[in-house]
Amino acid sequence: MGLTLTDAVTLIGAHTIGHAHPSYSGYGTAPTPTTVATTADLQTNAWDTTPQTFDNQYYRSLIGVKWVNRGDQITHTNSLTDWLRGPTPNIMLNSDMVLAYNSSTVNSFGVLNQNCGPYTPPPQSAFVGCQAPTDGSQPNTVSTVQTYAGNNAAFLSAFAVSFKKMLSVGYGASYSNKLGAALVDLDLSTC
């Protein structure tokens, strides 16, 4: 496809908006019927606390708070694993967690109530029950996550480039000629 690992880490940042839907994916907590949407309702099964805003909060949440592996408890009757954020109804999936934490550490994924985060760079090494993926068994994506967590403008700029690149897959370097017009650049500077 021509996308790099950095493109993949950048594009998964789209999780900053929206929610997991248990009825479709099996992940998350089934919503309770309500007539008035509350702030907590908006955050249920969201990857961060601002699911209605396109920003770097996904990355900030990933490495900035404690996540608890829920495993196969509560609402799950299968082998699905999701991670809960403290008292909030936010979640992460293993596909999110491996961007910042090593799934092959002693307290491996699948261990109920395992804790990960918050991350602080060495020498503090404050991974709680998890380690950074630096042992060569996984691509090191931590530096990209840290960059985006600390710099919203860098995330938005990189996302615009990676998204355009993703849309042009199959058209090669001269995609604008094949489409008859150039793809419009995304301006996310107002986000």
C-alpha cells in the first residue's frame, strides 16, 4: 500500500473521534437507554474524553493515564480484551495498547486487571505492569505516540499527509493525473 508504520500510527489517531459499538464489534459496554445524552454518554466506549473533537487527546490518553485490562469479565462472553480508563467509560483495544506498551512483557495481555500507564520516559520508567516495546520484538512506535501526545499541531499536520496518502493508494505518484484533478489538501489547522 505504500504506507509506513508512522502513517499507521498517525491514521489510528482517528480514534480520537467516535466510539466502539458493542453491537457491531463486541468491544465496550452496552449503552443504557436514556432520553437525554450526558457527557458520560458521549464518552462511553470512546477512546478519549473528547470524542467529538479531532485532536491529539487519543495519544495523550494512551500514555497519560492508567488503563486496566478488563479481559473476559463483566459484559464479555468471548475472548475479546479491552482496557478501561479508571472511573471513566473510555476504552482502548490491544491494537491501541501495542503502540505504547509491549504485549510480551511479564504481565502480558490477557491477564485480568493488568495495569498499563501512565508512561513517563526513562529514567523514571513508570510503566505500571507494562514496558515500552523496545526489545526488538515489535516496531518502536512509542516515540511517534509521544510526539503526537505532546504536540497537537504535529499530529494534525501528519494526519493530513497520511490521510491523503491513504486515499491515493493504487494511483501511484501521479495520482492527480489519473484522477483528473489533484486531491484537495486537508486543512486541519482549525481543529
